[in-house]
Amino acid sequence: MANFEDRAGLSPERVGALAELTKEQHMLNEVVAWMATHQPRPEIIRIVEQDEFTLDVILRLDDVWLVYDCS
């Protein structure tokens, strides 16, 4: 399971639903594959290149932002 951390103070139900939604997303290619099938499609807010191996990806999904540390 991917690490999921709530830093927005969401309800336990919302945290559980988001954790379930993202539990198979360990690598960036899995996030992209999920984005292609999820409706409504998450919006890419920003991609931050940390180095040649690491990207941080920020997505907006409905009323929340998902931040991925993709190394």
C-alpha cells in the first residue's frame, strides 16, 4: 500500500475513501494509468522536478489536492 497522509483535516470517511482510491499507486506510471480512467479526470496542478530520478506531482481531485512524491 502506498503511504497516504491527511494534512488537510478531512473526515475519517473521506480519508478512507482517498486512501482506498490511491492504494495501488506506488509509481508515477500507476498514477497516470489511474488518471486516464478516473472520472472526473484529476487535473495536473504542477510537476516539480527534484532531480533526474524524482518528481513531485500535485493533482486536484474534486475538492482535494493529492501530492505525490514520485521517486
